[in-house]
Amino acid sequence: METTASIVEIVEAEEIPVVEEVEGVTVEPSLGEGERGGRGRGRGRGRGWRRGYRGRRGRGRGRGAAPTEDGHAEAEEGEQAAGASESRAPRAPHHRRWGPPRPRPTHFISLPIGHHAELQKTVSSFTDALLTSDPAIEGLDQSIVVPARRLHITLGVMDLATDTDQSGPTAASDEAEEGAPEQKPTLASAIAHLESLKPEILNLLAGHKLCVELSTIDIMRSGGASRKRANVVWVGPPHDGELGERLKTVAEFINESFKSAGFLLDDHRPLTLHCTLLNTIYRKPRPKNGWRTHFSFNSILASDALRAIALEPDTLLTGGDGSEEGDTAESKGKGRAGAKNEPVHVDLGAWDVDEVQICEMGSHGPEGEYVCVGKIALA
């Protein structure tokens, strides 16, 4: 599911694209001194370059966005707003702050549910039905489907030092020089912190099982994504009800505890509980221009595959990509399921969480699962 569970997308280090979304957390490559933009005497790529037109000719510094490692213009904050119009005039450029490289996530806190064989069957049946839809769903491909064995909820992402990474004094050491960069927290300390939380987690559960009810489905709307041009489809729990409230309470406790202890990479977004089903960051072959190839969530809304798991299939939108957001006058007037910015209610079952795990980013175990490097049992 994403962090800060958005944290959208977990990929292997050698496959990280120019801009990577890790379960909803965006990770951009850092630029060294030699990669800064200089004075531009030719055509500058201004704010609107990504939308299909070039910026004005610039003679001074910073006329366009700073180039990324492969020469693409850096995505700016204003371009991340959903529904950005292609005809909108360029705004003043956003100047990136040059500083130390951004930390790269190495591990994440996980509530795994993909080990349930019945869940694997249920979710795989749904995604297989999407792939074989007639008419075909625009932009959908097997490579962007997240294997059901890897389904989990992310509670936070971390940049941790392992035993092989440790060299020299730690930040707390008397030998550490004043003004030296702060040392990363270690994997061992993160595992110890997780283990210390077990008594309080069991107290919050009060003898009940921790359960994830997969009852809503929607898209991630970051980066200007829309239902016509979607990048991520997720399924998640309800915000209310006994199961949903218990899950929210435990998840927020773990997230806040790790954050207060200084383990989490904070992207200033609230914790969003979800499991990712489709993610275009995994698309293969990767587009040569570095940008994502979107798929149509409108077509998914109109598919028989979604109707088969929807709680109210007769109220789903129809008509595919008839409008920018897939809304019809009828859907707006009568509150049809799948109307603008409204998740669709589905039934993909309720699944027990047996463990809280710390997993390695981009890893693959024997069954394709993320590799667990530390855990506590919820029993």
C-alpha cells in the first residue's frame, strides 16, 4: 500500500527510474555539483515542457527546471496537482534547493497479507479478468500487475544502515566530530524498536485479531494522475467499522512510534492504508523517454471484472473514457459508485495479519514475497 504508506511502489535498485514512487512515496535521484544547470543560451525547457511545449529562450540562470540524471526536466510541485491543463500558461520556475542527496529507502514496515493462499486466488482472478477484458483496457499490461503474494500494507519507509554499512563512529559516539553528518539508524536498532512495541500492540488488540478488510478500490491521484490517465490502482480497508478502526489504531501507533524514534523517512503525508494492485512503475519494457505510460481506470470501472467484485455493480459508471474523469451527468446527479474522487466499494475479503515485519526494499523471497529481516508475531 504505499506511507506514507503510499509508499507506491517498491522496486529493485537497478530498476529505479528517473522518478520513483515507493508505495506512494516519491524518490527522486540526487544531483551532484557537476549536474546543475548552467546558463542557458539556447532553448530552455520551461515549466510546460512535460506538457508538450518548450519554454522560452533563456539567457539567465534557472530559466527552466533543473535537468535530472538523464536530462529530463525535473517535475515541479505545481505539475503534481491533479487535473493540470495542457493549455495552461507556464508559471514562474520553481528553483530546486541544492543540498545533500536525498536518502534512499532501504527497508519498510509491513503488515503482510499476501501469504494467504485464498487471497492470492481471489486477487489473481480479478487481475487476470482485467487483463483479458473485452474490449481490452487501454494501457493495461501484465508487467504492471503486482503479484498477489507481495500484497501488504506499508506503515513507513526507512533508510537503515546494515552491519556491512557501519564504518567509523556513530553519531552518539564521543569520537564523532562536531558538525559531522548524522549517522543513519541501523537495521538492528529498528528491529529492536519493533520488538519493544509488541506488548503495547497486543494491549491495543485486547485479544482480537488484526484484520485487513479489502473493501474499497481507487487510484492514486498524485502527479496529475486521473481516471483517464492512471498510474496506480490500490485496494484498501474502510475507515470505519470495528475492523477498520482497530487496524487504523494499531497502524498509527506503530507509524508514530517509529517516526518519533527517528527511523522513518517523512514525506509529510498522512498514513494511507492500502495494498497496491497495479503500478505503471513496473512496466516492461520501460518507456525510452523515462515517463510512465498510463492506463485507463475509466475502462476498469466499466469492466465485467470490476462488476464481479463490486458491492453495487448496477451503480458502476459505464461508457469508458467518455469524459476526462469518467463522470456522467447521471453519476453526478445520483451519486453513482465510482463518481469523481469516490472509491468503489468492493468485496475482496478480510484477511488476518499474523505478523508485523521489517522488509527489504525490492527483495524477492522463494515465493516472490518481500524478504523479511525482522518481525514480531501478533499472538
